[in-house]
Amino acid sequence: MNKSLLSLAVLFTLASTNAMAATTDLSVSGTITPAACAPTFANSGVVDYGSLAVTELEEMSYDYLLPAKSLNLSIECSAPASFALIAHDNRRQSGEAAGAVFGLGKHLDQNIGGYRLRWSNDTVLIDGAQGTTVESMNSGNSWTIVPGGNFEEAGYWPQFRVGFSTGAEPRPTPASSVSLTLDIWSHVKKDLPFSDLVDLDGSMTVELLYL
């Protein structure tokens, strides 16, 4: 990942003719980017299932499936920029080691369940034109075009990146605007004590990285 670094080091020295010098260092660093980009979830990033009875849920072998939800994600930049996205699970301790399942929190110290976030390339628009999804498993050193995207949790897959392209070459395209629709698939574990109210508590953060 290319970065423009502005760095300044300042050295303060206190000394006397009768003592050894004592020093302390201060450094200033940062990144100057060619454009400012902001990712935004629709509905303020809230996916609300409301109140659901267990009898309303589809039963699987180990889990109950919650109704499918969708949410729009948009990225707006002040000028065309190349970027990638990574996702952090703020409830990682209740997630699953596979990394693509984000946690729904805990109830009485028991994991409630999890959710996945996926999208189809049919929903990807780059500056108003049809786009496609590209993924990298090595921090952006190489990319692969995929038929649809998903988020992998950065704590489990720290080198995973996802981006968007309008060309045939598998690499993110500089863009001023990108939008896509996330499909959210959630499940809760069947062995939860459903005699109590179980409050879902999923939370994740999407981070944008300039390339």
C-alpha cells in the first residue's frame, strides 16, 4: 500500500556543563491522501429485527435462521481514489473462527449466534457504472475477480482486502463513488435459554484503506 508520509522529529536536550545530557524524543507522523473518502451505511448502520418469537424462525440442525435483511453501503470520495475495505468485528469473542461469521454478542456468557455479510456484483455501482468485486488475500499485493463479495473478519484474516473494479484487470479502480447492497444472513443457536429474552448485540466496523 502506497503512503505519503509527512514526518518530523524534534529533539529536546537539557544539558549543563557539569552533567551528562538527558534527552527525550518526539515524532510527528501522518499520511497525506490524494482524496478523502467516507464509507456510510444506510439507516445509520442499524439492522433491526424487532421482536421475534422462536416459533417464527426457520429451524436448522443447530441453529434458527433469522429473516434475511439487506442494507446499502456507499463510499463517497472528494476525488477519484483507489481503496480497499476491511471489516472488524466488535463482538469478536462471540463470533466464529471461520472469520466470515460476525458475532451477535453473548447471553449469560453463551454465544448467541452470528451473521454474514455478502453481496452480488449486480448491486455494485462505480461512478454510476456496473462494477465487480475484487479480493486480495495478501494485503493487496495481488487481486482476484470474484462473482460476489463478502467481508472476512480482520482479526482472523488480517491480510484480507476487498475492493471494486470496472475493468477486466483484477485490481481496484480509482473511483469517486461506489455503492452496493449487503445481504445480511443471521442465525441464533438452538441451545440458548429461550425462556429469557435474548437481545441481539452485533456490531462491526468497516475500515477504508487507501491504495
